[in-house]
Amino acid sequence: MSEARANDERDEGPAAPDAATPVASVPQPEEEQPTRCGYVAIVGQPNVGKSTLMNSLVGERLSIVTPKPHTTRTRVLGIITDPNRRAQVIFLDTPGMVETPRYRLQEAMANVIRRSMRDSDVVLALFDYTRPDPDLVARTVELVRGAGKPTIYAVNKIDLAPGELDMSPYPEGTLPISALFELNMPALGDAITAKLPLGPYLYPLDALADQPERFFVAELIRETIFEEMDKEIPYTTAIAIEQFIERHAELPGRKDYINATILVDHDSQKGIMIGKGGAKLKRIGRLSREKIERFLERPVYLELYVKVKRDWMKREADLRELGYLDRS
Ligand code: GDP
Ligand code: MG
């Protein structure tokens, strides 16, 4: 205890702060609303318009940086931080529900979707207005209800409705939207925000919004390392995207060329990451490439290297360079 404090005879209330400490407990005249943040799993058929929806929701508010390892095994489709609504939404992908699959496949996919929903705070079930298959709607509703999460139903592509909207195939309260023509997007944004739990943002605001693809690519590689390696190693791993050339002229089929370095802390980790005869690194490379291709929706040639960069975690300049800190 400081001397000043010990001699302090003021008695203006409990826990009088040190002079140097800002008085945080005093209510400020314009106290800001608390923030909301959460994971939203999008469930729907393939082609229902998930990617399009992400693009139009993300719009100018694009904010994609993922410096923390995922706590979930589910792929993050996009992160939207909306300062006006004081909300951050982390959208999780789920495998598309198929219409007429064989039973076993259908069940297997349903299990994966259930897992994604378990990882989420809110479920967004998307229907396609041009395919109002009652069986599929019923199956989706049943699956989603089973998760017991706050749920939003929306039917996309209403711009293709020939006349008046027919909402009868969908559950009550389903929001009609068009992701492509951005119809009813604010209503959807409000509906999602209202169901998000209160809490601080999990991802930083500042975006490197000019390079979202690079960041997702790095994140997908890191996610793969998490899945493939023992626990201790990935926490001291960073990914640097050295080169990212779209539709490289010299690659057959004009694939994207991506050259990435996995930075590790110690020499011993480099060996583990590479594995016997390079087998581990090859596997990480292949799995990462498959994820990156799914994300970019085009073929990719991925080159991965491992480099030791001792104590990179402690070196701020490196962190900055890798995008783990603000550039400001
Ligand atoms: P995903 O497979 O769920 O990601 O679906 P996509 O976003 O790739 O969309 C599949 C197709 O539907 C694409 O051709 C989109 O242009 C189209 N699409 C998506 N949203 C809408 C919409 O609101 N209206 C119309 N007319 N087409 C849409
Ligand atoms: Mg898609």
C-alpha cells in the first residue's frame, strides 16, 4: 500500500482510487451501449445464396482479422463488425443440406450440421424461394429446432417471385430477403443482432480489409495446423503469406499461386512440423490447399515452408508485419 493511500483521510465512499488511476466506476454522461458478439451458423441447401449473402451483409463493414485460434472446428465464413449496431457477428459455415440424398449420407451431414450449430449462439436457416420443397423445409426446421438455439428463418431470392410473395411453405416469421438485390438486409441485420449474446468483440475491429483473402488463407493454414499437430506447437506458430498471385499465368490452368511460411519458435518444432520425409508438412499443405480452394472457389497452387523465427511472439515488429497487431 502506498504512503499516500495510507494517510488518505478522505472518506468519500468505498475504494477511493489512487490519484493516478482513472475513475472508471463513475458513470459517464454518455455511456455507450454494451456490445454484442456471437457465432451464427448458416444452415441451408447448396446454392441457397450463402456466399452472396455474406458479400452483401459484409459490404463496407468488412472486418476480417482472425488473430485468435478458433475455439470451434467450424470454418468461419466471414466476420462483420457493425459499429452502428454495436455488434460483431462471426458467421460459421455448415455443409449444405441436400435434397434427396441416400439416408446414410443425409444423416452424416445432419451430424456435421448439428456440430456447427452446437458451436454457435444463433442459427440462421436459409431457404431458396425458387425451391420451396416442403420436405426440405420440414427437415431443416426439425434439424434446427433440435439444436435449441435462437433461430432466424429467412427465404432468399425473393426478387425472383413472379407476383405476390407466397410465404406459406416457410415457418411463421420467416424473413423474405434477396441477398443479390440487397432486399431486407437491414431487417435481417437487426434480427441477428437482437439474438446475439451480450459480450465483448472476439475479433479486432481494424480490418486490413484490403486483404481479406490473404488473412483467410493464413487462417485456414493455421486452422489446419491446429487440427493436425499436438497442442503446444500451434500456439507458437504464425503464418506469413509471402506471395499471393491470382491466376498465375505460368501455372497450368492459371491457378492462384500462394507461397506461405509457417513460423515456429524453436528448431525442434521445425522438425516436428516437417515430419518424417516431409510427410507432415505435405499433409498440412494438402489439407490447407483443399480448404483454401473451397474458400476461394478456384484452384490454388500452395507452397508451404517452415522457418524458425526465435521468439517471434515477443517481437512486436514481427507481430505487426504478420498482421497480429494494428498497423497504426
Ligand atoms: P451458396 O452455395 O449458398 O454459397 O450460394 P451462392 O451465394 O453461391 O449463390 C448461388 C447462386 O444463386 C448464384 O448464382 C447467385 O448469384 C444466386 N443468388 C444468390 N442470392 C440470390 C438472390 O437473392 N437472388 C437471385 N436472383 N439470385 C441469387
Ligand atoms: Mg458458396
